[in-house]
Amino acid sequence: MFPKVKLIISKENLGFSGGNNLGIKYALKQNPDYILLLNNDTAVDKNFLTELTKVAEKNSNAGVLMPKIYYYVSLIIPPRYFITIIKSIMIKGTGFLFIWKETLIILSMTLLFIGLSVKKFKVRLK
């Protein structure tokens, strides 16, 4: 189905880093210009590889490059609510009566996020 994809099978479970190392060892034997490690659950911008390659070409002495990481959960549930709750409880020592709004916002957003995820997951199973 994917003629350019090489499936590497290990005799044992090497874990995440061990699997990466196995793939890197294989890739190095192919004499690549670059090696990219990308988790299967990573969402990337359509131009990320082009931009990363441009930076690599301009900085030939760089051994490792890493793009900026965006956390989608923080786009859905803004971190300011978490920060307010943590500061209120741990630093100010306030109780739930003072942070009920922030807690309700986080709880609502979390439930919405879980609901949408379950809905999309069910669609993917069909």
C-alpha cells in the first residue's frame, strides 16, 4: 500500500526511546540528509517540514532542531483558569467559594472536550 514505507519489526518491546533508536539506526544506514522523529498523535502545520529544513540549511552546524510545540488542549482550555485555581489554593489558601467560576469553566470545557472526543471516536470506529 505504501511502497516507500519500511516496516521495522523488533523481536522485543523496546519502549518508546528504544523504538526510536531502532528507527534511527536503520535511517542512518540509508545516509539521509535529515531524520525526523514525530509521534503518531502529533498535529503539524502543513509547512512545518519546509520551515524546519530552511532553518537546518541556514545552520549547518546545528546537530538537532526542534519546532515550536503548540498544545491543543491549552487552546481549548485556557491555562489562565488553571493558574488562577492553583494560585488561589496553594498561595492564597482560599477555598472553593472563591474559585467556583474558574472551576466551573474548566469542568465545562473538559466535559465538552471529552464529549466531542467520544463523538469523533465513535465516528472513526464506523
